Amino acid sequence: MSLIICSECEKQISSEAKSCPNCGARGLRAKSNRKAVIVICVVAALGALIAVSVHSANQWEDRMCSTYGDHC
């Protein structure tokens, strides 16, 4: 048996309880980390986008320098 947080009153209750003894809320479940997962995914996607952009820009510059070497 572990303790979870009631989504209504935010008190600690048993994970086996069918309803919160403090506020009577039903359908109890552990507090979700959905926001944290979304933030991590967005930050990772932005990081990947920046890495690809920088890599592409470097490749473009290398191609231009090899073609027009005297202008680099």
C-alpha cells in the first residue's frame, strides 16, 4: 500500500481507497507527470531542430567555400 495525492483536495491517501476520505472524490489516481513529459519532449524537439539547422548551415558554408574558395 502506498500513498497518493487526491486530485481534488491534494491530501495524501491510500492508493487502495475507492474515494478520498477527506473530500469524497471518486476515481482516484496518482498525480500525473504529463506536464513534465510534455515540456521535456518540446525542449528535446527544439534542441534537435537547432542541431539540425546548425549542421545544415555548416555543410552549406563548406560547400560554398569549396566552390568559391577565394571568397571565404
